[in-house]
Amino acid sequence: GAVVSQHPSRVICKSGTSVKIECRSLDFQATTMFWYRQFPKKSLMLMATSNEGSKATYEQGVEKDKFLINHASLTLSTLTVTSAHPEDSSFYICSALSGSGTDTQYFGPGTRLTVL
Amino acid sequence: GENVEQHPSTLSVQEGDSAVIKCTYSDSASNYFPWYKQELGKGSQLIIDIRSNVGEKKDQRIAVTLNKTAKHFSLHITETQPEDSAVYFCAASITGSARQLTFGSGTQLTVLP
């Protein structure tokens, strides 16, 4: 099946620094990728939809200047958490949409961000 | 917007028994309902899905049922095995595809050997 990787799997940073998370579709091209945030024992909350070659579409309440998304190629999307604060600590998950007839979302393993 | 509720949040069953996880949705326009399995260190994987024109779908030990009138759908796992232990998420979409999913809060399933 299709594989989506995320890097890093775990990151700890100091408050005020920026952190970049990469999401790659390894064996298929994805014009659309999604970024989710998951709190403990909570569902995946969609943050933004990333479209290759165009600006991301952010969900209501998500600060686009804080969560910068770049989808520069058909296999890579990045999420940069700028000026991170402890309340940004969370589990961030990306997914890539395979439009090869099945239109299925394939999820990455997630990135655990801890902001001290 | 769509709201999806999932129950129970945790479920423990003995190996070989059946497990049932239930979800309700609020938007009657929802027409696509996938179920995902999330294992530690791995990406969530689609295990089964159902569209609104079908009432039931089965794939080996896994089945999903949909009641459009009541706006609820359920995941059934029969003959559970320890490797079925994971977090399961239901989701709903009004697009007929995986393009715009609203997720339930997840169920931690533990299959006891």
C-alpha cells in the first residue's frame, strides 16, 4: 500500500523557536496533503489542507502565520510551527490523498512536539 | 458543521470474542464513512469504508453497518486477535470521498490473550 513518512517522529524545542515537520509520500504523488493535530484521547482535528503549488487552506481558528505550510512538490509538504509555545505541544499528523481512483487518505506516523 | 461522536473510548475483549464500536454523525448529507486503525509508531490505516447507498459491508473479520435514518454506523470485529489491539477512528464526509473527513474521538481496543 501507499506509504507516507513524517520527520522527525519526536522533537523537543525551547519556547520561541521554530520547528519544521516534513511529510513525504514515498511511492505516489499527492497533489493534496492534510495536516492534523491530535490531543490525548481526542480525535484528529484538521488544521489545514495543503495543495501542491498553491497556498494552503486553513481551518477556522488555525493561525496561518503561526503554522506555515509549504507544498513545493508532489511528494513533500512541510509544516513549520513558528515561535512555538508550550500550548503548541501536541501530536501532529499529516496525510496524503491518493487520487488514483480510490481517493484515499494515507496517514503518516505522526510527530510528537514538546515545547519547553 | 459535521460532528462525529464515537463510543466507547476504551474497549477490552478476550481473544476470540467480538468487538463493536459505534459512531453517530450529525450531518444528514454525510455519505462516506471510513474506519481507520492507528497503531503506535505507524500511520493510521484505512481498514474498511462504507458509502451511504449501502447498509452493510464486510471484509473477512471486519464489517461495518450504516443506519442512515438514525445517523449512526458501527464497526464489528469478529474472532478478535491480539494484533487487533489499536486505536480505531471513525470518520464521516459529505464529499463522498476521503477529501473532507470529520473524525470521531477514537476507541482504544485491547484484545486480551
